[in-house]
Amino acid sequence: MKAPAKNHRPVALVTGASRGIGRVTAMKLAARGVRIAVHYRRDRVAAAAVLSSLPGDGHFLIACDLGRRGGAEKLFAATLKKSGRLDLLVNSAGIYETHPIGEVKFAAWQKAWDRALAINLLAPTHLTFLASEHMSHHGGGRIINVSSRGAYGGQTRTAAYSAAKAGLNSMSQSFARSVAAEGVLVFVVAPSWVDTDMAAPHIHGPRKKEILEGIPLGRVTTPDEVASTIAWLALDAPAAMTGAIVDINGAVHLRH
């Protein structure tokens, strides 16, 4: 997708846009002339602060709990009601909760899996379906799903998160193959540790030394680095890249 034409401003739904990667992504896309649907779950104050900081006009807020059944459908319908169309979808909302194997009881284990799959896999999957169906009838569009390095290999403390992100990778590539002919392009970004509120208790906590020692680059990834990649995929990347998983992990994981 090229820079927006004067007679058409692309509309982007950015989930989890009240903080972290989603917030910076919304800012970068708005700076390129994109109209942003700022999704948030609960923190309206934070979301409103993002909205007021976005360059340009026509942006709007949408509150929705993507962990609830029907949340994705509600969010998608509300976006179309306000904007009339959707050109870009960025699935950046997510949760990261620990549930160490061998340390948690089954009830806690089951709750962690239910939440991780609902928010990190099912919601973006349903939104990808709805968005790709809409885009295929309205001249195409682009979808960027935010995965994780955690999708590769077992994660003993966050097995559900890892499994959900691995599923997100596979789902995204399935859609990329299925809807490319209709002009709908699907990409994935897979960061490692990113300096966001969600990761702060870990990267600035007792595990800080362990985490940094495992990153050849010597530091965690910044939200700006991930958001810049997302914006490039959304507006500039060649169409032939559809289906690509772009690693942003400081050489923590290198695929062969």
C-alpha cells in the first residue's frame, strides 16, 4: 500500500492501542495520514491520551474486551459503523501471564490457557477472518499480527502464551495463502523482549540479568523498533512479502 491519496485516507484498526507496541504503532500510522481506530479494553484515560496525541483528525476510540466471547465481532462491527471501511488491521493486543509447569495447580493452569488462547489467538484469528473478508470486497488491505519469539521452542513458564503465538504464526500464513489473490496481504512481526508495561515486571525485575544475558544485542527491543516495522509492513513492504514472519529479537532466535 502506498502513501494515502488525497481523496482516500486508509483506516486502520489497532488493537491494544492504549499502551505499548499498539500505542506507538497508532502514532506512526497516523503520522502517515492513516485514520486510526484506537482499541482499548478498560483504560479509557490512557486510550484518550493516545487519541489526543495522534496527528491528523478523524481518529476514534473503541472499547472492547477481546477476551469475552463475541468480542472480536463486536469490535469489528463497531469499527465499520464509525469508519465505513477498514484498510489495515494491526492485532497487537495481548497478555503475558506466567503459569510454570509443575508449580501451578490445574485450576490456575486451565484459567491461564483459557485467557491466553482467547486473547492471544482466537481474538486476532477472528478479526483476521472478518477483516480479510471485508478487504477482499473493498480493494484489498493489509493485516499485521504481533507474535513473539516465544512461539519458537518450549516455554516452561508461559506454555499457553507460547502455544498461542505459534498458532498465530500458522494462522497468519494460512490466511496469507488463502487471500493473496484478493489483494489482502498478511504479515507477522515476532519480537523478543520489548520494553513495554506488560514486560516491565520481568525485564526490570529479578530476571533482568538473565534476560539481558540471553540477548546477543545486549538490550531489549524498543516499542519504536517494532512499531516502525509494523508501519513499514502496513504501508511500504512489497506485496510479495505476504506471509512473512519478521523477527525482531536482537539475534535471540535465528531461523535456518
